[in-house]
Amino acid sequence: MTDWLTLLEDHWAWLIFAALLGIGEVMIPGVFLIWIAVAAAITGLVALALPIGLAVQFLLFAALSIAAVYGGRRWYADNPVASTDPLLNDRTARLIGQTVTVVEPISGGEGRVKVGDSVWTARGPDAAPGARVRVVRAEGTVLWVEGH
């Protein structure tokens, strides 16, 4: 019995690999596998057009993968995807402008405020517990507040 993989020509293997990577990108989107799929597809097309050895194909694939990922990252950096909620994954930035309640007095520039059902470290002017303050800046897990 002949193994079907040994009968598979190199260019078909690259094109099938590219299709599988494309399917992987659709199933697990991350805008990464698609660039490797492009590199595999180009490698397959070059292997179809030119009689090159397998070692050269792997070198070509490696070089094309690096170039495609670099090009894709540059393209996305230059053309960001517009979002209806650009702060979706930045919880602290979403807090800017909100009014929160002081739960531990802000004295000497530092205290604690209640945000939803959690308590955050706050920095700003002195304020007594129960005072309402507005978040004006966020740095990591520290909220900068000012009087309301």
C-alpha cells in the first residue's frame, strides 16, 4: 500500500497547509494565522511554478512568514480597525469621567474609592468618606480624582 503523503506533490502540501491555516484563523480569530497562510500559499505557488527543492521551500516559507507577519502588523498599525467602543478592554480608561464615592478618606493625597462593587486606590485632594469625586486619570490600578 502506498502512503498518500508520499504521492502528494510539494506545492499541494503547501496549498493545503495554507487552507488549514486560513480555516484556523476563521475558527480562532487573532489576525495572525492569516499571514502565515499567505506565506504558505505563496510558497505553494512558487513550488508549482519553479522546480525548487524542499529545503529551499522551507527557507522561502520562513522568509515569507516573517515578511508577511511584519507587513500585516505594520498595515494594522497604520490602518487601525475602527471600534464603536475603543476602551472595551481598558477598564481603567473607561472609569475616566465617572463619579465615585470615597470609602477611606483621601488624606495626604491618597485614599480609597468605591467603583461599582470594588474598591480602588485613589490619589487627589483631601476628601472625607462619603464624598463624591470624579475620576480624571488612571494609572494602572490607581485612580486620580478631583472634587466633584
